[in-house]
Amino acid sequence: LSPTRTFAPVMKKILSEHFEAVKGLIHCSGGGQTKCLKFLPDNVKVIKDALFSPPIVFDLIQQASGADDREMYQVFNMGTRMEIYTDERNADTLIGIAKSFGVDAQVIGRVESSASSSLSIKAKSGIIGYQ
């Protein structure tokens, strides 16, 4: 085991040098991958179709608990701990900053217009929807 890595240096650089590029931030603890639903406006949906592969510990938790993928993504972050909402033109810059600190980063999805707020997650069992 190792100590939990902090995002503080990454976030300090992003917020001090690219504040205008950040449209939202979600730390995916205490609500897992569904935490974003608490902060969405009514007219958008979040599509997470390129999440990081969950670390093996989540497979072990799932096997021991009997939880399905829906519950796992609702309760746990599944290895994706921080989300930065930005536009396409700024994504590579923000990813580059994270990587300069040795923090793996990637585009994990997108936000689209919608009649109501929702979330869809591409999991190993298929697409999971949340309202």
C-alpha cells in the first residue's frame, strides 16, 4: 500500500493558469461515479464511455459483496478519482498538466444537451443509466 496521492499540485497549476477552462470539478468520493448527478443542470446528460479500467481491488470487492456493476459505480469511484469538466480545445492542455506531475489523465466522456439530467456509464456489463 502507498499513501493517497493528492491532486493539490495539479489543481493549483490548473486553477492558477487555466481557471477559465474549468467548467466544473468533481472529486469522485462519497457518491462514486454518480456524484456528478448532484451538480448537473437540468438540460444536460453526462456520458462516461472511456473511464479508466478499474483497479483489481474493485473486482475483489464486487466478488466478495455480490454487488452488480450498477451498484459498484454508484458507490465507488472505480479508479477515476477526479473529474475536470472542460471543453475539447482545453482538454489536452489540462491532461498535459496532470501528466507533468505523474498523474495519469484522459478524456473519460462528454456532456451533451438533454431534456433532463442523466448519466450513462459504459461498464464491463454494458451501458448503465442513472437519473
